[in-house]
Amino acid sequence: MDSSCGIRRLQNLAQQLRSYKPPLPQDNDTKEEEVKKGAENLGFSEPTDLFRRRLSNFGSKRAAVLVCLFEGDAGDLRVILTKRAPKLSSHAGEVSLPGGKVDKSDADECETALREAKEEIGLDPLTVKVVTVLEPFFTMQFTRVIPVVGMLFNKRAFEPVINSTEVEAVFDVPLEMFLKDENHWTEEVKWMGVVYHLPYFRFQAENKKYVIWGLTAGILTRVASVVYQRPPPFDEQRSGFKIRNL
């Protein structure tokens, strides 16, 4: 593969993504309008009392994840993922994007995502070019998660240094797999009286099998839709607790 061609393709994609405008909160939105938007996009016709209490108690929690894209040896666009350490207190052993909670010292969510990627897998922030952020997603604990999309133009510059207290493994997958029915399925869960269809994807590499699901799968499906400018062949709505307008 001609590396110069690969860099040009990434540069063109970066320019495309910079023009993406996520539907972020409007400055003139009142708190009540934001609550209603959040309720509607999570599948509620009206905010319930339980919804309001949970949002009030947990809605201030913020986090960010890094969707780091690079071109693979075969010319395909790929994204870096991690498998969380088995002894973590939450989401142990699950596949996730590098990222974590916003610190008070962080200037914004972009800095959070880059800092966490450095701490977790040794990814040098200077090698990643942030090109856009997507609309917020909510976890089931009402943490608002911002996906930060960045480009790694030189994959060879990344030599993983794994923080074993947080990460068990680092691997990468083709981004386009999240727009295919192959190895994809959904499972129903009920949360606060609303039925959701959580997305699952199966991936295998080097005799290792991974399952990518829930919020991570929902975020990557959304990123793939923006990058390839087409929707998935399955219903993306209510997958990963997507917030489009909050």
C-alpha cells in the first residue's frame, strides 16, 4: 500500500468530518427543554418523575471517549479498542473505547479523551489529530459521554503501553463492520419502563474473540454512519441510549 495515498485519504476524511455539526444543546434552551429533549430521545413520551430524579442526581456526570481512526495495511479504515481489565469495579472484561470521566483540570472533553488514551494505552496525544465530536450519549447511570473522533495518520508511531490495572488488551477493528448485519444481533433490555434493543457485534482476530456491545457499539455505529454517510441496515434507534438533541 502506498502510504502517501493512505495519508491523503485520511486527510480528505478529516476535512469531511470537520464539517459535521452535532446537534448539541442550544444556548437558549431552558433546563426544562433540555430535560424534555433527553426524555424524548431516550424513548419517553414525557419525562417521568423517576427520570427527573435520576437526571438530577446523576446528570452532571461527564465523560469522553476517543474514537481513534487509522488506515490499516489493507487500506481499510480501522478503530482502536480496548478490553477492560478483569478486576475493575465496573464493566470488567468488556470491550470499550479509550476514555473516562472528565477531570476538573481538563479544558474540554477532547482533552479528557486524549489524556485517558495516554493513561490507558500509551497513545501519545501529539500523534492524534482531533477532527470532530459527536452528539452526547447517555449511559444507564446517566453519565453524559462525548465521542471525540481523532485521526492517527501514522499507525507505526503508536506502540501500545498498556496500563494493566485498567486494560487487558488493545486491538483494532474495521469501522465499516458496524454498518453490516454480519456478526450483528440485538438483545432486549427494559430500563425505567422502556424496552431497548441493545446492539451486539462479534469480532475475531488472532484466535481471540471479542463481543462489542451496548454504548460502545452504539457510538461506533453512529461514527460509521457519519463517516460512510449511510445508515446501518438495522434499526439504530434506541441502540446505545443515543442522545441526538440534548
